[in-house]
Amino acid sequence: MSHLSVETLVALRDPGTEPGEAAAREHLEACPLCRAEFERLHQRVARLKALPALRPSRERWPSVLNQLRAERQRRRFRTGGLAGLAAAASVALALGVSSLRPKDTGLDLAEIQQAMARSQVLESALDRIDPESRVMDGQTAGIAQELEDRIARVDRELEMTELMEQQARDAELLRLWRERVGLLDALVDVHVTHASNVGL
Amino acid sequence: MSRTIAMDSYLLADADSVVARARQGDETALEALYRAFEVPVYNLARRICRTTEDAEDVLQETFFEVCRSIRSYREEGSLWGWIRTIAASKALMRLRRNKYRETDELHEEVVGRRKDDTHLRMDLEAALERLPEVSRAVVWLHDVEGYTHDEIAGMMGRTPSFSKSQLARAHARLRRWLGEEAIV
């Protein structure tokens, strides 16, 4: 038998994984050259483990903390905004949505109510997924972040509709609630897909 | 596993209490986690990434993820094992994003072929640095951090055979560059 290849020697450190391992071990026992090479391999790995630890040259904790605080603020804003919107939606629904009632716009009141209800269903689904407690890869986190930012923008616009004329407001409300539903739908999709990809 | 659990108590004496406070969002506890694991995370990132800037970015991304996900840490394994896996994933993601060099052939194009490779004598640090990124990542994750080929394959989105062959190639190169005698 010729001498053992580097590949075989490297594999012999993980016992029981390679075909022909028994023959290779037999050769290793009998061959001083291969034993010496195997010993060098072990020494090389020991030296790798003993390399001095490298340290960052810059302090990164303040950046981590800023990033964390910014995210918390976004979340608080979003939750606060949602609570306000949900309350407004409940009152409006209880009053027969008088303040939202389309007058001459031809809009179907039921459409706004449907969009609001759908939005609440998706919010509940999102709460059940609890995305904050899951580790996401950078790309997924980026997409989720983008969607959350867009939802936050829609929420701000929804609040601003209070200042609009009745007729324009009704049309805008319907547009924004629909947009919100679309974004929430996408966000739930992102989290559900991520959870299924990582086997959760 | 036992090595990483030992690392927990070595790096952070009161890990349980710190984690409990960190889960409540206590920023002092989160910073204590950062201080305890900053160097091993950076070291791992730096051994995998091409530049110090990339490694520092990975350090930041890792701890941002640790802070926002600490509630999902289930204490089934070691804290260091959990943080280390986040760090390794972030570092490998960065390699992918930067279109890493994964083959020796491409590496040769980049650094140029050197006929006198067999006579080179580098120190281990320089030889490790000279390896293609993917090979270096596999060497570090397998030989130093103790990940299996299956685990490395999972993190890299490749097969265990890919990981094994990268490791063998890396050792062949290291042996040559370190001036160790080769078997005929």
C-alpha cells in the first residue's frame, strides 16, 4: 500500500466516517513516515488552536446599543400606532363607521371595514409567530425590517387622514388600509417562510 | 459541547443571572454579554472574514442578533455555543455576500502561481491568512471550533464532502507553506 494521502490522514481524525478506514489505520500503525505525518497534522492543529486571540481595534458596543434602541423605538412606535388605530377602528365600527361613511365617493363602506378586519387578523397572526424571538438571517431580517418600516409609514399616514377633508379622507382611508393589509400579508409570509425553512 | 459549557463559566462567571436580566432587556446585562464574548466572537469572525472591517461588522451584527434574540436562547446547550453559531453564520453570510474565493484555482489566479511554494517558510498565521476564504473558514470551524463536517455543510449550504475536501486541500497547502516535509 502506498503512503496515506493528506485527505485520508485528515479524515482519520474523525473516526468511523470513511470507507477503507480499517486498512488505512493498519497502514498507519505499520508506517513510520505516515505516523510522522499524522503527528505533524496533530501538531499543526494544536498550533492553530494556540494562535493568539485577535481583538477588535474599535469599540462596537455603542453601535450595537444604538441599533437595538432604534429597533425598540420603531417597535414601540408601531405598537403604539397600532393600538391607537385599533381603538379608532373599534369606535368607528361601533358607531357604524359614521366618521368613515363615504358620502358621494361611491366607496363601499364594507370595503374599509373588511380591510380593517383583515389587518387585525394579520396582526394577530404576527403576534402568534412572535418574530422578535426568532433568529433570522441577514437577508430575511432586512426584508422584514423594510416591510415593518413601510407599515410604520402607512400608520403615520393613517393618523394624518384625520386632518383631511371628509371626501378625500374616505378614499385615502380605503387605500391606506388596503396597503397596510398587503404589507402585513407580505410580512407574515416572510416570517412563515423563514420558520418553515429553519424547520420551526 | 462540554468545552463550550466550560467556556461559559470561564468567560462569564454569573451567566445564568446575566442571561435572565438580558432577557428582560436590561442593557447592563446585554453589555456584560458583549464584554464577555466580544473577543472570541471577533476572533472567529476575523479568522473567517477577509478584512478587519468585515470582522468588526460581523461582531456588531452578531451582538445585535444576540440582544434581540436572547429570549429565544433555550439554555439547552452552552451560551457560547449559541452565540458562536450566530457569529459563524453571520461571518459565512458575509463571505457569500462578498463573493468569496472558494477554489484553489481561482485563488492561484488572485495571488499568482509561485513555483517556489515548496521552499516557502511562513509562520502559521501568515499561511492561514493566505488560504482561500472558504478553506480557511472550514479549517477554523472544524479544527479549532470543533464543528463537524455535517454542521459546517449545513451552515455553508454545501455538502459534507465539500467541507472534507476543503479541509484536506487546506492542510496540504499549509503543510507546503510551512515547509513541513511532504510524503512522496
